[in-house]
Amino acid sequence: MGGNQRDIPVSKEHGKSKADIAVDDSVGIEMKRELSNSQTKKLRGQIEDYLDNYSYVIVLACGIKDKDGWRKLKNKYQGQQGFDGGQVEFIWKKKESYGKELNESQNQGSFGRDIF
């Protein structure tokens, strides 16, 4: 493909803010399974922390119990930029879609994002 090829470091629980996965110290990924009300409250602080440490933050939920809390966080942070210009993206892998390819899943936008 031309250009310089390099191995991009991908780490688990890396950096000052301990994101679940960090990609090249520029992307922090936080993953939640069956997101509950108590996790939603904690997640708000994690997002704020990650925005201080990463250029991009991805929040991935595999199943959500607290849909209202998820929507509130998504409405507050999606598309917003942090003090250092960090951007946040929310991805919801719905339970009925576990184990399926993205193109097989219904009611999802690109990359498995919820569309409502």
C-alpha cells in the first residue's frame, strides 16, 4: 500500500486513566456489558477522564439495562469535543446481535451503532 508501515501499539488498561483498551495512546476504548444504572454513573466520570488523556474516546456497550442513562450520556458527549479536542463515539451492540456479523444485524447503523 506504499508509505511507511508501522506496528500500532494496542494495550489493555493503559495510560493514566486506565482505559480498557488504548490504541497508540490516542484512542481510549471503554467497554461495558449489560450497562446498568451504577455503571452509567461511573461511565460519566470515565469519559471526562479519558477526554483529558485521549484524542478519541469510544464507549462500547454490549447490552444495556439502563437505556435512559445511555441516551443521556450519548446526548451529552457524542460529537462534543473536550478541552484538548477529544471526540467521543458511542457504539451499542444489541443483545440480539451478539455473535452476528454487522451486516446481518437489523436496526443498526454503520459499525453497529444504535440508530434511534
